[in-house]
Amino acid sequence: IEEWARATLDGLGLASIALSRPLETLSGGEATRATLDGLLLARPDLLILDEPTNHLDIVAREALYTTLMAWTRPVLVISHDRRLLELMERIVELSPAGAKTYGGGWEAYRAQKALEDEAAERRLSDAERELRRVKAAAQRTREKQARRAGRGKRARGTGSQPKATLNKWKEVAEATSARVADQHAKRQEEASEGVKAAQEQVERSGSIRLDLSGTTVPSGRLVLELEGVQHRFADSANCGVAG
């Protein structure tokens, strides 16, 4: 076990660390690698690492990458380290829609995700266009029915047609209007549901923004005071500070 522990520590870039050295005397990065060494020695059926490259310098990270590449058992990594994610055989994306698995490492995930996002944006655009078309068609139908109703009202006012005939026309027009209105309402509801479904597929990842446009410094407030500092412009493109 001592030889195995020594070999594992060496592989993680801790060749100078004695096995007898207390863990609390190590730096954050060294303690992380020593903890990982303990996990590797235990040979777990599933190795779970949460941000394992935190507090590690470049050399330590490279040692960790090499160690994980040689690891033959399953490993689940939660990390923002894209280099580490590129070494993975698959990426699991967690979102409000649930968990989705992508084959390959980080770059393969990004490429597939970009295609999916582009397709989702197209579906949303098509759904919104269809909703606008349905609404416009419903509006044209309402205007047409209103014109017909106006002509019928004027005809009843002139008495040019028998009252029974006019009443029959009115009943037919009202029944037709109600039926058409129901049809348009159903189509508009379906189109709205299509937009909603498309919107759920489009993940809008907003970046953090700080709006400091309203931040001002009161007149006369001392912001910065320098002593013994000289400033000069070396030329039109560069400037230097001496003091």
C-alpha cells in the first residue's frame, strides 16, 4: 500500500510530499490532490469529483488530467474546467427541462448544442409567424362579418325585403359568425400553444449585467489622492507613469 500510495502521489505531482506529513500542513491545492489520492487508493466503483481543479496550478491540473485519463473505472465530474470536460466521454446538461446527455467531450457538446439552439430558434420564429397569421385571418373575418351585418341592418331599415326573409338571413349570419369565431379561436389557441412549446425549447441564458449608469460622484468629493507621483506622455500612442 505504501508503494501504491507513493506512486499515486507522484502521479499527482506530489513527489516531494512525505506520506507521514499531516494533511493540515499542505496548501489548498496539495490537500485537494492528497484527498484525490486517497480516493484513488480506495478504488471506488464510481468516482465523483466536484470541481477537482479548484486551487490547482497548471502543473497540478496537468497531473490530474493525466491521472483521470488513466483511470479505468467510471468517473462523474462536476466542473467549469473546459479542458477537463473535454476529456470526458459524454456531457450531461442540467436545465429546467431536465437532464440531457451528449456524446463526446466539451467541444462536441458545444457543436451539438449550437445546432439544437439554432433549430429551436427557427421553430420559435415559425410558431410566432403562424400565430400572427392566424390572428390576422381572424381579424379579417371579423371585419368582413361586420360589413355583412351592416348591410343587413341597412336592408332591414329600407324594407326592400320581406321581414321573414331578413330574419332568416340574420339567423344564418349569426350562426355562421359563431361557428367561424369558434374555428378561429381554436386555431389561435393551437398557434399560441405552439409558440409556448417552442419558447420552452429555447433556453435564453442571460449574462450578468451591472447597470451603473445612475452612479455619480457628488461634486467636491475626494476620490483619489496621490503624492509624489509624476505623469508624462511619452508620445501620442503611449503614456508612462513615473514617481
